[in-house]
Amino acid sequence: MEANDLNVLRTAIQRFVPLTDQEWELLTPHLRYRSLARGEKWISEGRKEQDMGIVLEGNMRHYYTRDGEEKTTYFYFERHLVSSYISAITGTPSLLTIEALTDSRLLAFSYAHLQTLYDHSPKWERFGRLVAEYLAIGLEDRMAGLLTMSPEERYLQLLEGNKQKIIERVPQHYIANYLGITPVSLSRIRKRLLEK
């Protein structure tokens, strides 16, 4: 393992909880690299999630499929933790798919090993709780945006918020899908905003 890659993961984990070197070393022997080609799936709907990981290079999208239509709900970039967390926690098949939008490189570890860390270290158990809280906040924020904001307001939120990477690095048709509109509607919104 490259030291810089290990540092990226440790920094991401320590955004939730500080770890001593001894606590960190409970995880490091269980890390492995995963590489995904553009279009390759990290997890597919219907499969049980086994791993969690952090994106070292590339970007990915998280979507659900309904009646053959994809509904994009999240994007992952460098330094983001990635998993079908509910599948990992419950042991049930994933309802979502996570695919690489570009060639991607990740550092991964099994969710089963993370669960053993919960039993060995209160800090690792706290990490699990805080990740779950972080995901709950994100899900509620996303749901509230879809239910209470217009597509134009959601697009402005992308422009003005901390999600600038989506605008810069994700193809327009996926951004439209994320906003719940067609690419044509997104073009109209962008045109209106430019004319203001």
C-alpha cells in the first residue's frame, strides 16, 4: 500500500473520529486496492454489498432502477467513502447500483471486518454510528430537496453549494437525471439563468 493512499483513507475516517496508530493498524492489514473501468459496477442492484471503500481516483454515480429507468441520487469523487451501506448493514440485496463514470481506483475493506472492529474498539464503533448519522442527514437533505424545491432551485443549489464538482465533472445528462428532469429541461434552466 502506498503511504499517500493510506493517508487519504485515514484522513477520511478521522473526519468522523480520531484514531491512534494502534487503532488504525486494526484496519490496515485488511485493505486492498480495487480498480474499476469506466462503466464498471462497484455494486449492482440485487447483489449484497460486501465492501466499503474510498475513491482515490475517478468519479462514480449511485442510482436506482425503476421500470428500466435509472434515477441518479448521488455522485462520488476522490476522498469520498463509497458503499451500498444499507445492504452492508442488513445483509440484504442492494436496491441501488454504483458505477464508475471514469476509470476509478479505490482502497477497500470488507464491511464484515469493520463490524469486528466495532467489538474491539469504542472509537471504531463510534465511527460506524457517525457514518450512519452522516448518511441519514444526507438522505433527508436529498429527499427534502426533491420534495420542496423546483428543479431550477435544485440546480442553483448545485451551483452555489459545496457540490461544484458535480457541475464540473459529471456529464449533463447525468446531472439532469440527478435533478429529476430531462436534459432538454436542464438546457432551458441553464439558458434562463444565463439570461438573468
